[in-house]
Amino acid sequence: MGLRLRLPQKTSPRSPSYLLLCLLALSFFSFTALLFYKVDDFIAQTKTLAGHNLEPTPWHIFPRKSFSEASRRSQAYRILQCSYFSCPYKPVLEPKSLMSDSVSGRRTQQPKCPDVFRWIQRDLEPWGETGVTKEHVEKAKESAAFRVVILSGKLYVDLFYACVQSRMMFTVWGILQLLNKYPGMVPDVDMMFDCMDKPIINRTEPQSFPAPLFRYCTNEAHLDIPFPDWSFWGWSETNLRPWDEEFGDIKKGSKRSSWGSKQPRAYWKGNPDVVSPIRMELMKCNHSRLWGAQIMRQNWAEEAKGGFEQSKLSNQCNHRYKIYAEGYAWSVSLKYIMSCGSMTLIISPEYEDFFSRGLLPKENYWPVSTTDLCRSIKFAVDWGNANPSDAESIGKRGQGYMESISMNRVYDYMFHLITEYSKLQKFKPEKPYSAKEVCEGSLLCFAEQKERDLLERSRAVPSLDRPCKLPDEDRSILQRLIQQKKKTIEDVRNMEMTRTERGS
């Protein structure tokens, strides 16, 4: 029997195993999920100038800002893009000496700064002997919403708390424009800012170690250092344009009618519901015949719906007298009220911003007493109507004063304040670990369209002129101005009291 060779049978190929593919897919999706989780977690910790991931200040509570991004993913992309990829590389600028301007092509003219710049030295006096140390700055952090560090012409911002509306964004934009206007001239500096209304560094309590904190206003009881407020670059929430633009429009509106044809009454329009006893008291004076005043309550919600078209400041210069009343603290409205050229009636202010300290009673405005407020307003109106030429002159000088506070002078005030403050620093400023570089691109990246329009309209260009020259440090001059101011206010009070005693 023959042997039959048994050839190996051809086997069909085995079905491929999907185990490896499943493992790879699972790993990929797990990695992707982990990546998204880490990115989301990273984004949730990234604080921005627009207010993302920032809580309101503990010392001034206000509603947390809401955002209208189309989706969570688009919001995350925006935060990532604006925070980390929007500042192009720029060469480091070495600080330039003012003495080298002829070499750099800068003009040699240097006008003298207004007398109000004398307050810079007074504001910095508390640190004149000790200087500003790292410990000083860290103490100020307890009351700060954000920190500004300038290094070789670059701006770094460390965010701690949110600010109301767009205050922080517009304030930081103003500092960026200062760097644009005077490139290479702004010294390295480390500054703490609070962007809420009331000063907080108490002068009356015994302190051997005061904290240097910058904000928009101050008063005699506090050591907070006043800095130009955000509205000089615009206020998007109230449809206010940059200062030079707004002032020009108000001045133009003030010329639509002569002094004689303006209504011979005092006018105020605003919001009394801001925890302001003075404004609430002012509402009682709304009687044209009895008190010579027209007091109007501003409905902010309704005005906002209409884009504040019914509240254009250039249309509010039809009265011979306009009233300034503080709100929760100082109010940005003062500069707009005085711009009308009407005789401004300032109700005994408790707070002052950087420029208002240069105002002189009966020179730029008329002082009104908080005691018997309505009668004090009536006295001012009667005096003005009996002395129309003098009243008109006070109004025009007030308007002229505000015209002298142009954006050029605002930038000069910022420049000199930062420069003088930097001279007091006893340490070399460094970028904080948590701070981010801010440039025009990164800030505009976060801005909504309305904000962007205002910001771009307030952009500064490099100046060919040097900053104005600081007045000499003769502190007796400032002291004389303060005493003169107090005496004039007292004289007006005596005039009122004399009239009241006579039963007029």
C-alpha cells in the first residue's frame, strides 16, 4: 500500500484582534479627556482684565460680572488666546534720560506743569524718610485689586479682585498709553491699585508703616494716592467718550446760548441712590421758585436702554449754575459739570481727585454749605443773578481750568507721579510670578466692541515734546493756597449767615 503524502492544509487567515485598537482608542480618548480637563482647569484659574475668574473686592461688594460668550469652548479659547498669545515680541527699552532729548530727536520745549502738580510731593510725603520697601508694597496688597509693574517699558499686571464695570481695563489701558506717549522714559516701578471709590489707608490711626496704595481719590483723613480715573479714556457703560473728545463737545454745546439767555437756576441731574446722604438731601431742593434749583433724578436703567441719548452732557449746559454733589465718594461727574462754563456750585466735598485740589473757590467755582443746603444753593443763585458778570467769569474760569487739564497734562501727571514714586523705591522691581504681560493687543483682545471703539479712539502716539516741568518743591506755596482756599470758603459762609440773620 503506497504512502500518501499528506500536504499541510492551507489555513484561512485569523481574524485580526481589535484589542490593541481598542486600547489605543481608549488611551487616546482618555488622554484627550484629561487634556481638556487640565485645560479647563487651567482656564478656570486664569484671571483676566475683563474680569474672568475674579471675585468682587471684599471691602466693596458688587454683582459679579457675567459674560455673553457663545459657548464655554469659545470663552476658554478667548481667555487662552488673549492671555498668552496676543503680545508680540518687542525689544527691551532702556530708560532714557530727560537730558538726552536733543539726541533722541525730542523737542527741547518743556512747559511748566500746573500748580496742582505740587500735590504729588505732598501725597508721597509719608514715605519720604523711610522710602518704599518691598514690605510696604506687600502690605498695600491687602487692600489692592491689582498690581502694576513696569519693567524696561513693558507692563505686567497681577490681578487680585474684580473692579466695577470696565474700570480696570480702562485704567490699565491708560498706563499702556503713557508708555506709548513717552517710550523709554517711564521708570521701572511696582505699584498697588484699588479701583473702588473710597480711600482706605487711614491717616488718623497711629501708623509707622503706611501702605502706598493708588486709587482715584483721597481725602484729609487718608493716605491713598490719587491717580487719574478710568473715564479719561472713556466709560463704555455710560456712553462717555475719551476726555478730550467729550470736553470739546461740551464746550461747543455751552456756546449754543449766551449767559443772559441761560436759565437763571441751578441744575443737577444724577443718581441719588448710591448711599449718598448729600444727594438725598439735595432732592429736597427741587423747587425753582423757593430754592432756585432744578433737581432731576437719573433713571440709569431706562437711560442705559436708550444708549444715554437723553443724557448727552453737551445738551446740559442751558443753566447759569450747575451743582456738583458727591456720590458714594467722589464722582467723575465733576469734570463734565465744570466743562459747561456755568458757575459750578460745589457742595462741600469730602473727597478729591488729582485735579480738583487745584480748584479755588470764587475763582473756578462757588462753595455751597452742607448745612441748610437748599438755602445755601438759593444764596449762590441770588448772588449770581445779582452779579451776572462775576458769576459768568467764575463759570468761564472753571471751564478754562478743565481745558488746562488736557490729556497731555493727564499723561504728564501720571508720568511725574510714577517717576517720583519710583525714586522712593528701595528695591529693584521684578515681575511677580502670577503677573502677565499686558500690551495693546492682549487688552483689546478681551474688549467688547463698544469698549474697543473707545479704547482705540483714545490711543496715544509718541510725543515729540517732553513732559511738563514740575514746579519747585517750595511747600509753603501749596500751604498758602490751602489756607487761601479755606479763608475764601469761610468768607462765603459768613456772607450766607449775615444774609440769613437779616432775614433775606
